[in-house]
Amino acid sequence: MQKRHNDRYRYFKEEAVTAEKYFIPYISRFATVEGKNVLEVGCGEGGNLLPFARRGCRVTGVDVSELRVGQASCFFSREGAVGDFVCADILDYDAGGRRFDIIVSHDVIEHVADKAALLARLRLLLAPGGVAFVAFPPWMMPFGGHQQIACGFAVSHAPFVHLLPSGWYRGLLALSGEDAFTINELMSIRGTRLTVEGFDILARRVGFTVRHRQLWLVNPHYHVKFGLRPVRLCRLLSGIPYVRDFMATSCFYLLSD
């Protein structure tokens, strides 16, 4: 397991840097960011929302983890920033009639079983003229199984190991000494996996318009994590179904009505 997964304040700061350098510039190509109502679904520690708050946005983070919501409130206070953080399932979240100009969902949808319900809920919460930024790693990319959360060095650093047959993968995790919680989490991710093609179909099925899609050969978040320069996947490879799922380490989408 990488150190950042235990040091949550460090993770919060890394998320804030990535959002500042890459998420906000991407969103700004299609919408004004300053002073808007912003919702993040699956906000975790809230790092993605910090640069929005510093631009005068009214930010709201929703997450199912009470621990993460508490950390988000604590870290925002530590940074002198203002944000509202709510522990709830987004499908049950009571927004009090509010709708949001910008909705952010980063590395969340690949964990959700009912993806159509999630996207439909985002569309209902989106204000007229608003945009939803959704990013996720396609399942077949080298670490699409999130195996980096494993405790064992070999498994957590092994690309494509999550593509083994289900029984083999579970057996390898057990053989590597992973505890039951980690094994169940990784197998759950396997069950909710998502591809580029699958997301395109779901987004349009619930009524979203795909304003833009950017596939990355080198994930922008790897800049702050590993010092790697982000690299876009070229247009030719981005247009080849299945192949792009192996080569893209992150998918950025801008959705609107």
C-alpha cells in the first residue's frame, strides 16, 4: 500500500493540486468556475473541492463515509476554507431543492453498482446550463482494479493482475496475505468495473450530452503522485474501442443536458 493511502492529509493536498492544475482548467474550457455552486459526489477528504472554494465557489461534498466527511471538514478548517460536507448516499441526499452549476465525480463511478441510477441522479441535481465533470480509470488499464490499495508489495505494484480470472485473482490476493476486507474490496471493484464504451452508452441513455471526452495515456494525478508529466492519449488510439481501454489510465468527461 502506498504511504498516501494512510496519510490522508497528504492525500487531501495532492488532490487539491491535481484539481487546481488539471480539473479546473478542463472544466473552464466549457463553463465559468468562479463563484458557482459546486457539488462533489464521493468527495472523500475534500481535496478536489479546495481550489473551487478558493475561487469563491459554494462547495458541497457528499460521501458515504462518515470518517472521510469528518476529515474533509477538519482539513478545510485547517486550510481556512469554507465547505459543507454531508455523510449520505447521493441517491438519498436531500439537496433542499438546490441544484448545482458544476458537479464533480472523480474516481467514484467505477465503484458503483447501479451506474445508471447515479448518472440519472447527477442529471437531476445539475442546474440548467450546468456541467458535470466525471473522471474514472477504465477497467482494463494497468491498475484499473485499484490493486495499489493492497498491502502486499507484489500485488500492489503488479500491472494488469486484476485481469486474471476471478478465482485466480482471489486466490492470489489470499496467497499474498491480504486480509478479508481488502480482498472483498478488490473483488467488489472487479464486479463494478467500467469501460469507456460502457460509460458512453450509460451517459447518453440517461439523457446527458457528452460535451467533451479526454483520454489520458498518463493520468494527470500521476504528476503529483509520481512526478510524471501527464500525456494525452492520441486521437487515433482514443477512437479505437477496446484498445483505448488498455492504454488510457484516466478518462475525463464533460456532460451537460
